[in-house]
Amino acid sequence: MNEKIDENAQQENDLDIVEEENERMTLLVFSSDLDKVLGAFVVATGAALMDIEVTMFFAFWGLTVLRKKKAKVKGKSFVHRMMGRMLPKGPDELKLSNMNMMGMGTRMMKGIMKKQKIMDLPSLINLAKDLDIKFVACEMSMNVMGLKKEELIDGVQLAGVATAMAKASESKTTLFIS
């Protein structure tokens, strides 16, 4: 009898999680490490699938995730052109934070993921777009790193830290991925 009561109480608690209105999550993505960014997108898409409104705010190294592979932009300073050449251009160029081993670890991880039929980062980004996850790029970080809006994938909004803080304060959950 007690087991049945406990089971019903647990089912009610599970429903409360799903039925809560206007639940929001903000992820501040500061990293360009493949494993950390994968984790961020897995959490973001999982939350969106639970009808949680998700905003991902990308700053500094995290901006590299949003870069187009072959964007050509004119009018950059020498330093910003050099930074652009050194920074990864999009999700396919990200490397593992540990055990990268000059790219061998990253290739091995991607191979394991493919064999296990786990979504790769470009697929997770597309899923996030399909789930209406908002991508916001930090304008200040873009200025420091010499990135222009034309270099970013379509659908990215530009905003400052005040916007990120406002979204975080409205959110039930805020995660910092560094």
C-alpha cells in the first residue's frame, strides 16, 4: 500500500517538472572545447525537448562554434585577420579539452560517436535551431576578437552582457560552460 502511495507521489512530481509554465534556461558558452560544447548542446536540446525556453549566449572562445567555415570579410586589422586564421572556424574544427593528442584524440572521439550513432556537433546545432533555441553572440567579445556578424551562422542575434544577465535572471537554470 505504501509503495503505491509513493509511486503516485513520484508520478505527480514528475508531472510537475513537465507542466511548469514559462520555464527558462540560459547557457553561457565561453569554451571552444569540443567535449564542453557538445555537453552544452546536449543539455540545451534536452531542455528544449522538455518545453523549456533555452537561450545560449556565446562569448570569447565560445564564439568560434558559431563561425562559418568559409566566410570572407574585408576591413579587418592585421591583428584581427591573424586571430581569425588561428581560431577554429565552426564546430568541425573544435578539439577536445583533454587527450586531444595533436588531433588524434578528437578524431577517435568523433569516430566512436559515429559508430555509437551519437549526434555530432553540427547535427546538434541544427537540432537546436529546429527547437528554436536562441543563439546570442556577445558583441563585446566579437569586437575584441575581430569577428563580424557575416562570419557567424544564420540566425544568431547580437547583444551585450546586459542581455545575457537579463536572460539569466529570468531563468530557472543558468549554466556557465568554460
